[in-house]
Amino acid sequence: MQKSRNIQWFLCMMISTALVGCATNTTKEEAPAVASTPVTVTTMSKGRLTEYIELNATSVFQRKNVVRSTATGFLSAMNISPGATVSNGEVLFTLITKEAAALQKNTTSNDSSIQFKGEIKIRAAQSGIISVITHQQGDYVQEGDELVTIAEPASSVFNLQVPFELDGNIRAGQSCEILLPDNKHTDGIIGTILPSADALTQAMSVVVKPVKQENIPENIIVRVRIAKSIKNEACTLPKEAVLTDETQTEFWVMKLVSDTLAVKIPVSKGIEQDDRIEILQPEFEKTDRFIVTGNYGLTDSARINIVK
């Protein structure tokens, strides 16, 4: 009997030990890890911010000189080519009058008294670049016919088309920036604002003059950047920090409330310039931190991991 009791007591002890061990292992199990998104953060900055208007403009020469034939006859010589630079008074064509041409054709006499050359030199009336040639050597021309057009390089400007609703943002003498197709930039000044608008597009023609003379052909399309508004103490964030919906009507940022948690804050944005956006509302502290990368698709109260 005593032996049987000892066996029962031993079995109870073994079972108790096993149960205690299982309970201990259960309490030592770690809670499941919460997933976090790696992000980088930034803070609010204050500084000068400028909002620009960018419009297309076309290069033109304001001053052009049309050289015309001074008599009726044949162009016996031609001393120019398209794109050539000529000086004031330079001979462009030699013309033989039709009377002289007829006399030379019908006479075989060597008598100098009846020989008549009838040559007329047609000269440039101004210095410039040959932009258009309408007649070639050997052509028969009438008096007053256009022979060539000379463009004056110093008169090169840009014809800017400005929608009428932006009239309040454009004024004569205003500085602007001209962005050329080869990615070069040059400074410009708003010149004459013509008192008429295109009937179809309702756009005004505005002359933009480059501050520095550029060797730009006619009919080159450029972009003209004009300052619309300027703020000297704008509170800004990088564009990557400001998120929006598909319709771009709602905007928000992901603000950190701790090193591991970020919340969604709706914002009202203002001026945009290059890679910065002005935040109008709400007002943030300069020590507030915002997610700048890794924020896409994050929900409100998202777990994060800051990457240094």
C-alpha cells in the first residue's frame, strides 16, 4: 500500500512539473512584431519663394530691309547667299538693263562708241544678315521687284502670346527669364504690349527683348518665365513630402508624433517653385518632422522606421 502511494505521489509531481513548464514557456513567447515602413524625414523651412508663369514665345527680327530692283533687266551677277552677313553699301547684285542686253545681243561691231554696258550695281541699304533671297542670277526682274531681305541682328526679339486673363501679371519693363531650346537661360525685359488680341485664342502679343544680344535664328520657340508672386518668408516643404489624391484637390503630409509613428495631416498649399511647396495651413513648428520618402501609400497612424 505504501509503495502504491509513493508511485501516485511521484506521478502527481511529474504532471505538476510538466504543467508548470508549459505555463512558463507560454508566458515567455514574444508578441508578434508590428511591420514598419522605412522612411526619411525632413523639417519645415522658411525662405524666399517665387511663383512663375511660363509661356511660349517665338523669335523674330523687328527690323528688316527689303532690297528692290532699281530698273528692269537681267541679274547678271549675284554676290550673296542665304545667311551671309553683309555691310551697308555692299554690292549684292549686278543688273543689266533690257536695253543694254538687247544692244549687246544685236550688235557685232567693235566700235566703242556704240557699245553700252548698261550695268547697274544694287547695294545693301543696311548691314545685317541675308534672310530671304527671292531671285537668282540670270532672272529677269521688273523695276521695284523684291530681290532680297536683310534682317538686322540687333533687332532680334521674342513675340510672346499672353492669355488676356493674365494681363494683370504683365507690365512693360518687367524682368523675365528666357529658356532656350538648348537648355541655356538668358535674361529678358518685357517691352511693348501690343493693343490687340488674337480673335481665336484671345491672347495678347507682347514683345520680349533679350538683355544680352543672342545669335538666335528667326522662328525659334522658347519659354519665357515671368514672376507672378513673391513671398520672402514662406514656410515650405519638399514636394515629395506633400501627397495628393487622384483629382489633386486634397493634399496632406505625414507628420511624426514619435520616432515610430506618423499621422496624416491635411494641408492647404500655396506657391510652388522647383522642388519646394509653400504650406499655408495649418501652422507647424520648426521642430516638427515630416516623412519625405517612403510616405507613398501610408495610412493614418502608420508605423515607421526612420532611416538615417
